[in-house]
Amino acid sequence: MYLATGKGCHNLVHLNLSGCTQMTVNGFRYISAGCRSLKDIVINDMPTLSDSCVLALIARCHSLSVVSLLDAPHISDVALKAIAEVAKLKTFRMEGNNQLTDTSWTALCSSSQGLRRLHAAQCPRMTDASLKCVAKLTNLQHLDISLCNKCMTDMAVQYLTSGSQYLRELDASGCVLLTDRSIRRLERVCPPLGSISMVCCSSISNTVTFLTVELSTATVSHIDINVSAVRGNLEETIRTICRSGRVYCPYTVSTCADVHIAVDSAHTCDMSSLGMDLNLMTLRHNKQQ
């Protein structure tokens, strides 16, 4: 109601409404009227958020560059297309949404060519057609499409490696359609790519260990892979990385049972079988200051 009076908050540029589940459409309408300079809006953990709320917000907030809508399962193509029409986004975050289709992602990528960070995790209706549009975002640096099983295929990786020249971080965890072919494609973008996560990509075979070896000569600082079936190759791979003399922090090797690897400051590896089931193993190399 305070915003409805027209007093104050005209210069507000960042607003976090995460968890404010009692916010109504009128509340978003007041924000739109009173905070027209708003640039960053974070509305995470609000399962009650609807298209009407988003439409009310963007009615007058046309300067948005960062939008975060994690855990907003009821947002549909209507809302995202409306955002695309009025905003030139640099960062967009959406997670846990089964409503958004390729129509939304195509509209977003077309209107926000300067997009640098796109988090679209667990949005199962996204397909590789969306990734074809994402690949045209030449300034994209961070892409998270984990648990988007339909979109992250070998063809999608081909699109990405052909388009996004400045991609630094890629998270494709849980994308079970990825195969060894994608690993070979990713090797071509190793120079800019600094972080790769492919946990629970069950169709990738032993070839994934060779990816790690290749990346040890590049600039990658974070590797997160699932290689539970190739323990022997994994240990040899980590030895190769340690001998390379480069600094990596962190490594994560998921679901690798009976493997323990410690990396010390002298780039040496100590490996021993622990005789226990480890579901998550994190390797950290502490760089000397």
C-alpha cells in the first residue's frame, strides 16, 4: 500500500521477494507503479507465483536485466513471452517448471541477445530446438540445463559448440540422452570452457575419462563427472592431471565407490581403497598463496 501512494522507492534497482507467498497481484501492481527503475528482481521459492503476478510486475518495469524465478511451477509461456517483449535480460534463472515450452525460450533468446547467464534447470518441456536458439547467444557464459532430458541431446551439444563462443560454465547433469559423441564435441570448446558438470549422464561410457585427460591441458578449473563404472581409468586420469602441474579447484567425482584421492600442494596423488560406499567424493587442491 505504501508504494501505491507514489512515495519513495523510485530509485530502487534490486528487489528480492523470495518466499513471500502472500504477495498478491495487487502487490506486484504496486511495485510496478512505484519502482520503475527496477533492474534486478528475485522471486524464488514462491510456488504461488502466477502469470498474472508477472504481467502486473512488468507492466511498467521495463528496465529489468536480471530475473530469477526458481521454484515457480505455474509460470507459463504467457509470462515469459511478456518478459521477453519488454526486457533486455543479462541473467535469467528458472527452475522446476513443467509449463514452459520451446516458444518461451525462443522468444527470450531472440529478445535478449546480450544474455550472459541462463539457468533453466529441471524444465523438461525444453527440447533441442530451444538449444539451437540458445547457441546463437554469442555472449552466453553460463548455461545450466541440468535435468532437461529432452533438450540436452548430442545434437544440442553440436549446436552449442558451433555457436556460443564465450561459454565458460556448462551444467548438463542428469541429461541421460548425452553420449560419448557429445564428449568429443565438447573437446573442441575446451579453451573457453572452464567448468563442466555431467553427473548422472548414464549414456556416457569410459570415454568420459579421456575428456578429463584432454581438459587437463586446457583451462578447465572444475570438472564434475559420473564415472562409477571406470574406477581404474579414473585413477589413471587423476594421476595424469596431478602430473600436469596445473591448479584445479574443485574436482567432483560423483558416485565413485571405493575410491579415495587426495591431492596435495606438490601435485602428487595418494589413492587407496577405503572399503566403503562413497556416493560423493570431492577433490580439492589448495593453491599456495
